[in-house]
Amino acid sequence: MKQKTAAVLAHRTEVERGALPGVIAGLPPDVRERLFATEWFIRHTPVTAAPAQTELTA
């Protein structure tokens, strides 16, 4: 979590443009920790299930 926070805070000069790193930099440290406590991932390449095997395909 420390690396993620450091990466976002490295862009805190974005605050002048109203970008999210600047907003996050303005939050109290305990709020930032709660914000970064959960990560979400989106799979961009769908995984297809293998076709079911039958006696004819086994």
C-alpha cells in the first residue's frame, strides 16, 4: 500500500488541474489508507470455458 500511495502522491501537482491525484493528496493519511485498502481488477481478455468432453471427444 505504501508504494501505491507514493505513486499517487508523486503526481500531487495535478491538484491545480483538479485531477484525482491532487484530490487524493489532500486527504488525511487515514482516509487515503481506507481508500487504497481494496483493489479492483478488470480482466480485459475474457476466459472461455473449455468445451465439455463426451465419449466422442475424449
